[in-house]
Amino acid sequence: MLVQRCRNVLSSAQRWARFYPAVNTSQNGSSSQGIPPTAPNSTSEFPIFTAKEIESKQYDGRCVTKPYSHPKTHGIPVADLHIRSHHKSLLDLFTHFSTHVASALAIPISGTVNLPTQRSLWTVNASPFIYKSAQENFERLTHKRVIKAFDADPDVVDKWFKYLQAHLAGGVGLRMVKWDRAPVGIGKEKFLQVKGALRGPQQKAVTSGEKIKKLGKKIIKEESAAAVSSATAEAAGAQTVVVQQSTAKKSS
């Protein structure tokens, strides 16, 4: 039991020394390893690093740990990254790599979500004819994972996807679904464009009052034409009756 505890303490000390190397400060106050010295007012015995200095240096074992999860600003989904493979170990490795890349690009992600495993079965005859009962069964499992990204710029999401495609592991499939956000007022602008295209380039916009006036003039014109035609028909009928009566008097 004591030996195991000593081993744990020794491994912890080795990891601590790997992440926080010793600092040898020279006379001018700078470090021999390029690491800034400890702040004079700080009570910590370890040097204080900025985010830029931490990201510019290489620490062994960083990829083993979980990536830093950036907080969401608005919670608006921008992309879904679907990863699938027939080998679960490769899938977990590439999923871990994808989350680290998203963390390095400051993309808030939801974490890895496991999707249902797709199972495919095949039965093949081992021999034809009378030996049909000799068959072989084959199975293929497709493991799926999805990572959802939030509140990221479309250009950053494109760089994330292109980087993953450039470093895609063998036997792993990748697919991304993105949502593009339209600016405010795009619906009204499109409506006006379609409305102008339907009217034509040279036709003026007609208001409802002008439409009513135009319809009234059309009705008056049609009614006037109908009244004139009816009056003409009545006059022609009266003349025919007078002619018939005069013809009857002459014959008598």
C-alpha cells in the first residue's frame, strides 16, 4: 500500500514538473528558458503566464486531457459536425481531436453526443445448389457521434471543417451541417424585389384609389355602351312597326 502511494506521488510530481518547468532567472530578470519570472507581488511560487504565452508553448500530455469548453454567448446553433466510423477506437480518437481543434479556435461546443449505432447484417451462401444450408452471416456496425457548435463566425466554422478534412483519419467519415444567418429586414427586401419584378421595369405602381377610379370608369363606359345599344334597338323596332302599318293600309 505504501509503495503504491509513493508511485502515485512520484507520477504526480513528474506531471507537475512537466507542466511547470523550473525557472532560472538571470540578473536582468528574464528567464533562461524564455518564460517570464514570477511577479514580485505574487504569493505563488510558480510563474504567471498569459494566455498567449501558454498557447505558444508545447506541453506534453495536453491532448490527453479534456479541452477547455468556451461559454456560450447567445446559444445560437451554427453547425452540426457528424462523425461516423466502423471502428470505435478511431472514432473516439478523432472526436477528441475535433473538440481540441474547436477549443483552440474558441468555438463553443456542446460536447460529444453519442448517436444510435447502425447495424447491418448480410447472409451469404457458402456453397450453391444442394449445400444452400451452409451460409455465413456478416455484421457491420457504424458508430456515430455529433458535435454541435454555437455562436461562432461562419469563417471560423469553415476553417474548423477544412482543418478537420485536411487531418482526417483513415476509416472515419465526416459531414457538417451549417446554418447561415440572414440580416434583419431581408424578408421585406426580397418582397419588394419580387413585387417589382412582377410589375415590370416600366410599369408604375398603382395604388388602391387609382384602381377603384379605373374600375369605375370601365363600368360607366360599359353601361353607356349598353344603354346606347338598347336605345338603338328600340328605335329600329319602332320604325319597323310604322313601316308594317303603312304597308297594311296600302294593301287595304
